[in-house]
Amino acid sequence: MTMTSDYDAHMMSASAREKGANVFVWYRLTQNIDKVRICWRADEHNPLTVAKLYRYVDTVVREDYGMQYQRWPYVLLAVDIEPSADAIVRYRTRYKSDTPTLLARGSDEVLEPGDYAFYMPERSKNSIPTLTFMRLRTFFAEYQALIVRYPRLAFPPSTELRDAAFEMQRGKCLFTGAALNRDQDKTVAIWYLPPFFSYLVNITPYHERLDIHGEIIQNNNLCEKLENIGNCLVTSQEIAELLWNNKVAVDVEDDYRIIYFDQRNPDTINFKSYLQFPNSPSQLNDDYIRGQFKYSLQRNIQGGDVRDDFALDAPEDFLESRNGELEEEDEEEYDFTNEVWQTGMGKVVHDWLLRYPELYGEF
């Protein structure tokens, strides 16, 4: 697999840049406009096969639609990207050839970094449903918001559960293999899946979650269902924070592969490739691991389009507000370093103008 941290075929959101995303799945908005809906960083730590990408997309869609979900008859195919002539800071996809090669669902072929798109076979009358793709708060952010009204949700695992989990882990961190000091302040016991997120154990569509979530946080019995040894993890403070900030997760279906969603650097924790349990079976419940994984997956792979960072029509409104100046000034003398063009929106529009002079002239 060709790995790259500076994929630059098109502009992307700040979050996608931060993650070093290099795999993008595009979604048709109009005949001449497409938008990135899913992005991922494929590298030696998180290799991506065709089959795995389909599974990830299916997971996000299933979480979106819940029990109403039926797998769309969609397929994915590689595409090229070009700027849309219909709108600024918009792209459109086009097939790489007159007879595009569709990616086979069951293929174990390693997926190259690049651009892909949803494709509906012509024989199907179904259309790709509109994905909700709600912005999800991290476990920790939800926890902070809830404990103000419901202090009991702040209760960590009991000393008895902590000691039992420590013994079952044989005093080692499941994510790094490092020895843990039971009495050290930086060694903590946490709920792997926060009890107030117990609905993640089942498939629950977005439109039902608010009611279920409210019922769970007000009903102590529903929270208690997850307050057991199968949901208790002893680990370092740093890894606990990564788990509850949904920066790391474990893919049970990929032999418990540890997924770190951000781009790694020299300061990144030296994770093992796979979660390995000293005891078999492990004390952690697979359903809880899956619940944390699919929520983290949703938070981290949805989006990636440069438009995600701004309000609807913001690029058009910005350019329209500057058009008078651009028309009056000589292009070579126009000052793009002034305050307006140094805003986030200004930089994006300027970058767009520089990238595609064939559409707007030289800047």
C-alpha cells in the first residue's frame, strides 16, 4: 500500500487534515456536485481492505437507520475528482474510465489511498438514502454534561471490581502490554462503555435515541446493567482519556485490532496491534467493545469535506462580498494578506482560487 500523510488531490476539512485522511468516499448531492461523506486514514497501523471499508460504511448506515436498515444495493468504485463549474469550493466525481471497475464487497484486496464514490446499479430503482450523520459528542463530553444533573453517573467501578479486573489482566495494560502499578495515581479503573450509553449494545436508530438515553440516565436499574466485570477496564489515565474521547477503539471483527483514529506521531502511545487478553475468555464483554467501537467509528469517519467547517453557502457569500474588490484591482496587485482574507473562510476561498486558475483566472 502506498502511504501518504499529505494527500492533496482536493481540499478537505480541518478534522480530515488533522487525521491525515487519505481515503475518501463521495456522495452525490446534485448532478454536478458531490461531497465527501466518509474519510479514513489508511496506513501500516490501520490497513484498509475493500471488504473492511464496506463493513465500516454498513456500520455507519446501520447506526443511522437502526432496525429499519436494509443494506442498500450500493457498490463503491474508484473515481477522479475535479472542481465543480457550478459552485465555488465544490467538487464533482467522474469515473476513471468508460467502464468503471466496481469494488467487490468480499474482496480482501488492500485499498489504495484515493477517492471512491457510492454507485447504485442501474437495475436498482432504489436511491441512496440521505444519511443523518449527526455530530456526536464524545463519551467524556456527554459525561460532563450529565453529572451536573445526575451526580450518581460519576460513580466509577467499585474497588472490588477494580481489583478483580486487575487480577484478570494480570496487572498489565491490554492496549500496550505495559505493567500497571495498582497503587499509582495514573492507574485507573473505568467503564469501557459508559453505562449511560448502554443503548449502544443494540441497534438503535437516531430518532429513538433521545428517548432511550433519557430513560437510561433517569433509571438507575438500566445503568446498572453495564456495571459489571465485563465492562471494567484497568489502564493508564492517558488511555482511559483516549477511550472516553473516542480517539481509540477495538475492532472485534478484525481480531481485536486496536484502531487509533488520529495520525500517529513520535509522541503517540506505542499501542500493540491487537488487544490481547491474558485470560481466555477475557473479562471484557465483546458487545461492550463493539458498542464503543461503532460509536467511535461514527465520530471519526463521517465527514471530511472542506464544506464541513463552514455554514451553508458561506464560501459563495464570502466571494460575492469581495467580488467588487477583485474586479477593480489588478490581480497581481491585489492584497490577499489583508485581515479579511486571513480568516478561515478567506484562506479556503483563496486556496480554491489558486488551485483552479482555469476557472477564475490567475491569483
